Amino acid sequence: MTTRTAPIQSRNPATEEVLATFEPFTNEQVDDALDGAEDAFRVWRERSFAERAVPMRRLGALLRERVDRYARLITLEMGKPIAEARAEIEKCASTCEFYAEHAAEFLRDEPAPSGAKRSYVAFEPLGIVLAVMPWNYPFWQVVRFAAPALMAGDAAVLKHASNVPQCALAIEEAVRDAGFPDGLFRTLLLAGAAVEPVIADDRVRAVTLTGSSATGARIAELAGRALKKCVLELGGSDPFIVLADADVEAAAAVATRARNQNAGQSCIAAKRFLVEDGVRADFERRFAAKVAALRVGDPLDPETQIGPLARADLRETLERQVAGSLAMGARLLTGGTRRGGTGYFYEPTVVADVTPEMPVFREETFGPVAAIASVGDADEAVAYANDSPYGLGGNLWTRDEERGQRLARRIETGQVFINGMTASDPRLPFGGVKRSGYGRELSHFGIREFVNIQTIWIGPAVSAQPRKAAGE
């Protein structure tokens, strides 16, 4: 099923030191993991929601107990500032608790009156869900799919990003220690395309991916060929609209965090700042000053706000995007250079006078680079916001909430946050449109993605059926 490839390395992006090396799984190891997950699923699916909630709550508690160890592991493997890494673990813990509490409510049988004596809709688990996950939120992205999937009665198999193998194994450890059945959640140490045969395996019933649009297209192709359900959360180039009646100081403060959290390495980070002419100069001045004041440095230092990028190639891509945009007439307000010494550091950057054909507008910038474009009015802001192949999230700043809601409905994204920062929340559905993917995670929408929505009809019929169309 799989073939041997080069060793999988864990490398500290702040020091460029290799932390650990792992051999990829053999064909036999993958096969054993899938067999074990399938066996565990058959037992797990028979347990009640109350029984499933016991290890799920324990998992949340374990994450909190081990926050120091797991947060440090995140920071060492992908460079996230330690304060943000601790917050990531806490978010995972609260999401475990959320689904432990609400899964039974989200998946209870629903009456569906028909011509039957009784009919209803049941939500039954599918089986093994394969997750292909990224490195930027190495615990959160996994828990975001795994907590609802496990509570729904599914099994989970993880192919994590190759640069965070220690995080992947730590998550498996936590799930096992929480008391879930042996084999129900497994990590597969595989690199790149080696996961493709796993998608085709008959034991895998569904696939979920968080990653780039290119990878999403490939996963969708493979899943479609195998006739398997998939959920895709892909790239984003989120607009951050600041209208003339906005609280500019508040918008600039939130914009600084919205663009630079996790060193800007987030699909839902604000990336394109569309500012109405009347407040553009004021916003540029406030925003650039706040960005320039961010503290860049050792991600293990609790005071650090910006750590390194996760890989050298990510920094090289940012440099190309910024240089290309400046050559086309963009204006540099702050940053724009790599930091000297070891580590994949890039100074937080703001460029202004951006136009839609520039790389920092047209492409997804996955790092601490903000692009400011001037717009004449709200209609032009919406047009600019929609002038993108992506449609994940967006922000809109205005003191007129009613107007803001009307405008938000015209923005082609999976979520719009008015006067606030886009963030995922287990209580709200999360996902995108266009090249940002399809399907939803979180809330009751997310837990229903990987279940069999099954109609149960009990006869005899008590009333005439609706007239059928020809051929049905």
C-alpha cells in the first residue's frame, strides 16, 4: 500500500536544529493501524453518547494537565510563540468538553412525518475517518475534527504534516491515555503522497483535509474516485474592510493581531486590508505603528509575539510576494526584510497602495505580511473583497451594525466577523466557499458531516404518498 520514503524530520524553525527523526510507516504498519481502527470502531459505535463522553471529558482534562509539555512541543516543532501554544491547548480542551456535552443533542433522532405509521431520521457513524492535517495549529486542527468524529461514534486515523511528527504522536498518546479503545485513534507517520493509497482503502469511509487549495483539489479527486465523502478547509485571503464610520483605533488594534497571530500563518488571518479613502491615512499610521512595535524573537520567551516561520521555503515565498508587489508600485510602511542569524524569521510587514494584480493581493500570503488597498466606498470594498479565488473568512468594521449585516451577506466567504477578529469557535460552523473548500467543521453542522443520515420508515402506511416523479 505504501512505499518507504526519506526519514521524517522534526526541525526547530527558530534554531534550524533537527530535533528528532522518524522512519515512515511500512505497508504493514499502515495495514495494522487500519485493521485496529476498524476493530475498535465496531465496539465504539455501540457505546452510548454518555459512555463516549467519559473519555472525551478525560481527554480535555489531560490536555490541561499536560499543557506545559504539549505547548512546548508545539513551539519547538513549528515555532508558535509559547503563549499562543498554551492557548491552543486550552482551546482543544474546551472543544472536547463542548462535544462531550452536546453530541447527544446534535445527533438525536429527528421526527420526519410522512405517510408511514412512524418515520424519523437517525444519525449513525460511518467508520474510519482519515484526516490529513497541517502544521500551523498542530493540536487544534486535529482536535477540531477528532472530537466530533469520535463523539459521533467514528474511528479516526491521522496523517499529520511531516514537520510536526512529535505533535502527531503526542495527540495519539493523549487519546490513548484518556481511555478511548485501543486503536480507535491512530497516527500514521507518512510523508506527502504516501497517504494517497490510504484514501482508496475500503476501510476508510471518509476524508477530511485542512491545507492548501492545490492539495485539496488532489484529495478531492482521490476521494471522488473512491466515492468517499470529504470535507475540505483550504486556503484563504481574508478581507478586512474598514469603512469611514469605523472605530479606526479599535480596527487597527484588532488588525494587528488578526494579521500576525501565529506569525501570520493562518488560513483565516486577515490578509487584505480594504480601507475607505476617508480613514485610510489614519488607519495606515496606526496600523503600521502597532505592527512595527511587535516583539519578534525566541518563541519560548513568554513575551515574544512573533516567532519564526515554520519552514525556510515559506519565508522565501513571502520575500517573492513582497518584492514583486513593491516592484509593481506598492509602498512599504514597515518591515519587508528577513531577520539576520539563524531561524526562519521575517519582520512583520505592512505594504500600502496595493492593487488587485499584485502578488500580496492576488495570492495567499502565509506569514506576517499585511496588504492595504484603498477603496472609495462600501460597494467597492465588497467588490474588492470578492475579487479573490478564496472565500474562507472576512472582517467588516463599521459603527452601523444594520448596514454591516447587509454588507456581510454580500461577501462571498464562509464567515464574516463584524467589528471583531475572525476565529473558529466550537459553537459556530467553520468552513469556506470557492477555492477555500467545502463542508463545515464545528457546531452541529460539523458533527453531522461524517455520519450516515439514515431514514427510518415504519409501516404500514397510514396516508397516501406524495406523487412520484417519473423514474423515481
